[in-house]
Amino acid sequence: MKLKDILACVDGKLVCGESHLEDEVMRGFASDLMSDVLTILEDDIILITGLSNNQAIRTAEMSDISNILLVRNKKPSQSMIDMANELNISLSYTSFSLFKASGLLYQQGLKPVY
């Protein structure tokens, strides 16, 4: 799925990283535990999380994740936006819960990491 299709599926709003809208995202990983994210070895994934702080951006950077979707209507802070722009990571958010967003994306064909 392209990032723009993911955002349409979950009624998501892109905050930064417009250049990623055409990214082909192959898998999704949903977690609020960043230590779990660090175990991911896949490419072309989207991180779906309720953790709205700089740690999510740093973890994405270390895991080579280019796209983050925040759930539960959590909006990124300006420092998150600045860091994401600096690291070329897209940030978006949805009002949906982690469970609902993940379920809808799975239903549309986004594969899980495992």
C-alpha cells in the first residue's frame, strides 16, 4: 500500500513528510513499546503507535522506519515535527485506536511484520 492509501483508510492526517506519500509500505508494526520496535529487521514498514514523543522518532530512525502513524488522535509536538523533518520521516495521525487502525489496514492488505 502507498502511504497516501494508508492515510485514506484510517482517515489520517499528514503532519510532515509529504515526499513519502508515494512510498510503498509493505508491512505494519503496531506498538507503544519502543524496545519491541528495535527488534524489527524488515524494510518498508509503517510504525503505528500511541507514543507521541521524540523517543518514537529516534526509535524509527534507528530501525530505518520512514513512516509513523500516531493513533488515538495524538498529535505530534513541534519538536517531534522538527526532528521528523530533519530525519526525513513522515508523521501522521488518526483519531482511531491502535486496534481499529491496525485492523482496517490489515483488512486492506497491509501485512504484519509477524
